[in-house]
Amino acid sequence: DRDYERAFEYFTKAADLGDVEAQFNLSLMYREGLGVEKDEKMELYYEEEAAISGDPSSRYSLGCHEGGNGRYGRAVKHWIIAAKLGHDDSVQRLKG
């Protein structure tokens, strides 16, 4: 769809300038294949960029990814950081 392709272009430009929301949105677009081919490597790249920039939702998602791959120690570290940033789902995940 043309709207997704245009959004992808704008998000890419904004992400390159360090915009956290654009980085997070690009990770979702790569995950779902919206306006771009699905690409897990690029999804994780932008998710990590957003997490490093302080986005708690990205940090939470990275934790879920790590947990899904059996790296529970890394998952917990991501969720702790996200919880400290006020991410409720991370708090719940840590409560178990």
C-alpha cells in the first residue's frame, strides 16, 4: 500500500535523525511487513535503537524476543529497565 511506503520513507528519515518514535515504528513495519519486506534483523536493529534511546515499549519487546529465544537472563534485564521507565507490562512480566 502506497501510504505504508510513504510512511516508511518518512520514518526512515526521522529515525536516521534519532527520532525514537520513528525507530519504534520502523521496527513494527519490519515485523509486520508494512510498506517493506518483513525482516527480523532490521526489526531488531530499530527496536534496539529505540530501546537505547529510552523507549520502554521497545525495551519490553526486546525482552520478549530474548525470552522467546531462551535467553531469560537478558529478557529480565530488558524488562527491569522498561519497568524502571514505567512500562506496566514489564512490571507484570517480572511479577511472573
